Amino acid sequence: MSLPDDRFVPPLANPPLEPVPMDGCDVCRALVRDREQAHKTGRLDVVRSCNAELQNHPHPYWEVR
Ligand SMILES: [Zn+2]
């Protein structure tokens, strides 16, 4: 027995839970831009590394509003 093809759906183009950029941070802005481009081109490895960097790079307290 085989499943019909319409049981399969493509991966989410925009996974709902991704790190959000901090306002006013150039690093975040660049990473989000790269991540959007990576989503469009299907580079999920790049998406993952952008998300990891977004989560891990530090923000000095004077940048946090
Ligand atoms: Zn940042």
C-alpha cells in the first residue's frame, strides 16, 4: 500500500520560531537579510547558521532598549 502524493507537504518556507533581530543592531540586520535570501534560495544550512549567529552574538547593554 502506498500513500497518495498529496499526503506530503513541502517544508515550511518560513518556520514560525526564528530568532528576531534587535532594533538598531547592524549585525542582526545583516543576518536577517542573509537569512531571508537563504530562505528564498532554499539554503537551509545558511538559514540555520544565521539563526545560530542571531541567537549567540552579544549586545552591549547600551544597545538594548
Ligand atoms: Zn544583534
